[in-house]
Amino acid sequence: MDFSLTDEQKALSELSEKILTDHATLDRLKALEDSDECIDREAWAALAGAGLVGAALPESHGGSGAGLVEVCLILEQVGRAVAHVPFLPTVVHGALPIARFGTDEQRRRLLPGVAEGKTLLTAALSEVDGDARSPTTTATRTPDGFRLDGVKVAVPIARQAEACLVPARTEAGHTAVFVVDPRAAGVGLEPQETFN
């Protein structure tokens, strides 16, 4: 079995590296560290403009239909450059699950904006006393849909995201994932200090 990268995959990796090398300079990284902004919007726009943000999204929603290898190649370059771009939360934790498991309405509403670099997504996977497979956050059916109760921690780009995927335990004891507007009534966001 040949595990070599295809020419297209090599080109995608090289393009990611070039864009991030051009944008994620030491001066730019320092400026972001000293500001309240956690996202390098210029680098993100450049990645989106090159079709890299939407590389693995379905073509029907503005993507290129690439696979997991391509996602990993882009992530490798993001990590190598220490770029302040939300590729992992937006694409891996948000857009790919919606592309695979979301409703048609969710796909139409969110994925084209992700591919264009305009819509940011995230996922609230971590809890103090639980995990995504067995969350302590609960989902109770109401006349309008569901009410979620619980606390999630370490949610990347929660303040910037348009939508957040939230795993919760239903009344039947199953884990379901809900697409939540982080600015909706009843949702509270608190900054969390981390150490580098």
C-alpha cells in the first residue's frame, strides 16, 4: 500500500504553509498576544480565499469535498506556524460534524459561511465532571424545542462563534448534540484563563 501524498495534497500543504508563513509572522503573533483579539482575521481570510477553510466541506455547500488527510495537512501547517486561526474549532469541531450529521437547514445556513471564512463555529466538549460521550449537561424537551442545563469549560472562540455544538444527555439517557447560538438568551459566557 502506498501512503505517499498525492501531488494535489502536497500542493495543498505547500499553499497552507505559504499563506501562514506570510501572515503568521513573529511581529503579528506578538501583536495578537498583546491585544484582545484571539483570531488573526487576515490569515483566516487568506486561508478562506484560497479555498482551504472549505477544503473538506461538501461541494454543494461551497467546499471542495476533500478528506481527512487534507484537513490534517492544513492543521499541520497551522500548528507549525502557531497561527491564531480557528481551523480546529470551526472546521473540525463544528463544520465537519454539521456536514455529516446536521440537518439540511443547518448545512445551508452555516456551511457556506464557513467555507467563505465569514462564519465561525465551535464545540463545547469539555465539562468539569463529564465528557462529550457522557455529558452531565442535560437536555429537556420544551414546547419550543429543548432546554439545556449545564456548564461547559474551555470552549474555544466561544465569543466569536456564530454557533456552538453542545453535547447533552436527553431525558431518555441518550447523548445528543445541539447547535446553540452563544449569544442566545440564557447562555452565559465567562472568560477562562489559560497558561501557555
